[in-house]
Amino acid sequence: MARTGHGSTWGSFVSGLASVATLPVAIYLSRFSERYELLHAGFAIPLAAILGLISIVLARRVRVRSVLALGRGGGDRPVRIGRVLGIAGVCMALAALVALGVYGLLEYVGSRD
């Protein structure tokens, strides 16, 4: 891999890891707080999605640079792991968003009675 993409390589890995960890950490911390409830952990959804997208974009940047500089695909392990973690983080954020939507719908239907 070209040395110019070294920061993007580890940036992809770290942001992907942070993306996957954001929602579980927010949920875990809400259990020990008297001020915040589980529903408040939903405010971490945009952060998880943004970190996941950053990870995917950085992984793509490294892959493109590697193809241009060396003439072969970027097979760097941290880049692949960062991309997978980024995709997983975005999927977790989308699943949490769906869960909040279903919760809101059930609250709405339950309050109409």
C-alpha cells in the first residue's frame, strides 16, 4: 500500500470501530444514569451512522489510491476490516432507527385508546 494512504487506512479502521461501539456504549451508559433513559440513547444514532459513512469513504479512498499507485487492488487488512465495521455501524444505526420508529408508532397507537 502507498504510504500516502496510511492515515486513511487507520482512520477507516478507527472510525469503523467507533461506529460499531457508539450505540452499545450509549445504551450501556443510559442504564447507569438517573437523568437519561434508554430512549435517550437514540441520540447516538446519527453519530454511529456518520462514523460508519466516514469509515466507508476512507476505505474507498485508500483502495482507489492503492489501485492508482501500485496497479493492484488494496488488500490491506485494516482497510477491509474498517470497511466491514463501517457497514456494520451503518446497519446498526438503521436498525436502531427502525426500532425507534416502531416504538413511536406503538406509543401513538397506544395513546389513541
